[in-house]
Amino acid sequence: MFILTDMSIPKGLSLRDPLQSKLGKSIITNSIILIDEIGFESFTFKKLALKMQSNETSLYRYFENKHFILLYLVVWYWNWVSYLIDYNTKNITDSNKKLNIIIDNFVDATKENPSIDFVNEKLLHRIIIAESAKAYHTKNIDEENKQGFYKSYKSLIQKVADVILDINPEFPYPHSLANNLFEMANNEIFFAEHLPRLTDMKVSNENYEQVNKLLKYYKSKMLD
């Protein structure tokens, strides 16, 4: 069962813990739905309040602005992928096989989590593909990093880098490769769907098999 602890989500991301109230969970649920529907640029607290049939002022009791809502969702996703990796590789001793499973989770982390009914992982995955870079490609990233907002991502990348070093202890760029595999999964899907001349990948109906094959080819060429 996937349960986020206080250590998983940095407290500074929200003014009040949204997991501790019905309204807070509704903010998370409806933010995912609305960002997926209209995009982050068009997303506002006013539109979110209308969708929730709530008071806009009450939303500001939980999040300072929409940037922190998006970053909250992205941090949630990083934790979710990390959990999937732990769960799906717990009995795997072969590091090559383990890295292939990690790539599977990078490309298609849409498995529903029945223990948390207020987060739609499939919609969240689509948001990560289309919007996640906007959460950390910002002028405030250095200050946010000092506050620990990216700890989950660092932990995720370290987890993958450790597997890479198990495969090839002499490989000089384990963190760079781990990060590139994760970012490539999202970028290649995004390019295939929106800027097809930037990629050789073809995706349709959320079938990302070609992207999966590309990442495993890249991984094998880098590590063999």
C-alpha cells in the first residue's frame, strides 16, 4: 500500500496539509482533473473553485499559488514512481532486469493505486508529460531546493544511479544517465504527441512501447 508520509511531501509546499481534510483532498483531485483538461497556463484558483463549487479564498488557505499546486503534484508523482520501482523490483536480483523494470515505470507509471482514491494516476501521468518541467524550470529553483522541495527527485535519481553502478561500476555518469532516462521518457512522449519532427517515436492511444524500446536501447548502448 502506497502511503505518503510527512517526509515524502515537504511541508513548505502547502500552507496547510491537504491530506488532512476533505477540502484539501478535493483540491488535489480537482487540480489534477482541471490541469489535464485546460493546461497549467489556463489553470487558476478561480476556475478551480468553480469546478469544486467552493470559495476561492478557502483554496489560498492550502496553497500560496498555482505554482505550488503543480510542484506538489510533481513531488507526489516522483514519490509514486519511486514506490512503483521499489514494489516491482523487490525480488529482482539481476541489475539489468531491474533497470529495465525501472524504465517501464518511467515510461508508463499509470497504474491505479486503490489505497488512494482521490488521485487519478493516469491523469497525473499525462500532466507530468505535458507540464512537469514548468514546476522546476523557474527562477526560484535555488531557494526551493534549499527548502528541500526536490528531495524526492534526488532520491529517485540516486536509486536509479545505484542500479546503474551495479551494472557497470566503472560507468562515470550514473546520475546523468538516470536523470536522462527519466526526462527522456517524458520528453519523447511529449514530442511524439505535439512536435513529431523532433523525434522518431510514434505513440497513439497512450501506447508508449516505442519510447520504452528507445530508452532500453539507449541504456544498453551506454552501459554495455
